[in-house]
Amino acid sequence: MTSSGKIYMINAVTGAATADGTFAFTGGTVNPNLLSAAYTNSFDNSATGALTAGTTTALYSLDADTDQLIQHATNAASTFNGLSVVGALGANVSAGMTGASGAYLSSAYLSSAMNGSTTPYTVNLVTGAATNKGTLSGTALTSLALKLAPQ
């Protein structure tokens, strides 16, 4: 996303950039403060080395201004700029101090760092609710990446 709010998709094969509009909620609010995105079904979980044909994916982000889980709309043109609120996280997220990773089926994982410690959470992708999983004292993680076990 550019500083003017325009977003682009990058073709991983050719490197070509395609304009994808501006992030906006269904009600019309433009350019929310999105951070830490994660996809569902974004990894190979098969013995054959390939995703099952027809496997769908969904993109989720966190809104740092409202502390909410956001889902990006998908359509035939594969644009992700239409947004809808899933629900309140119940956790404070902020740019540079929050990471999300490993969305799978109905949950995802995020971390939020404050005062020199990090709190990991699971996030319910149906309700948006974040569940505290403890505190890592003395460690301020600014991002999170997990390799999920086969499901």
C-alpha cells in the first residue's frame, strides 16, 4: 500500500504490479489502519506436495485503530480491498508491536508486545475474539511466524 492509500497486487512470477483500488469497509469507511495479515489454507498440508484442487483461502487483517479482526472480501477478480468487521479482539494491537500468523480454518495466532513483554493469543476467525495464552516476560516480539502442525 502506498502512502496515498492505493493498494497493488504483485504477480509473484512476473513481478508486475496491478492496481487494486483502496481498502474500504462495506459501509464506506476508507483506509483503516490495517496491520498483520494472515491467510487461511495458505500452506501445503498433503503428502502429495500440492494443495487440493479447489481449496479456498481467506485473508484476515487486524485494525490497529479499532482493535478488531477484519476479513477481506474475495471475488472473481481476486481483489482484497473490500473489508468487513468480524469482531472485537478484546486485545490491544498496534503497528510495530503486533504480529499475526498461521490462520487455519477457524483460528489464527497473534502476538502483542507491551512494556517489554509479549502476549500470544489465539484468534477465533468466526467471532474475532482473542484468547490470551500467557505472557513472555522480558521479550518484546514485533512479529510472529508459526509453522502449523498438520490438521
